[in-house]
Amino acid sequence: MLVLVALIGVLLVGLLVWKAITAQRTETTRESGTPTVRRSPAPDDDPDFLRKLDERFKRDEGDSPPPR
């Protein structure tokens, strides 16, 4: 009987840990209710970086190709 109670306890703890880990990785959107995965932002997601890169590209467009 004690083994059965211990087994149920281990299963419940495992279930709670699993739920806690998956809840940290996903969040639900309020509008659709579907889970979305959180991502860490990449360097090219920064709007200022993309704007500066676009300006540099447009400025260098008429110049010769970059040296190797």
C-alpha cells in the first residue's frame, strides 16, 4: 500500500514539474487561445539595426564592391 501511495506521489510531482516547464516555454494569446512559443530576439529583429543596415546598403549601392 505504501508503494502505491509513493508511486502516485511521484507521478503527481512529475506531472506538476512537466506542466511548469512547458508553461515557461509557451504562452497563450488572449485573442486566439492558441499557444505561441517564446523566442529570444535575434540581432536582426532590432528595428534600429535594420534601419541602419538599410541606410548603409542604399549609401553603398553605387560604390564598387567591397574589398575581399
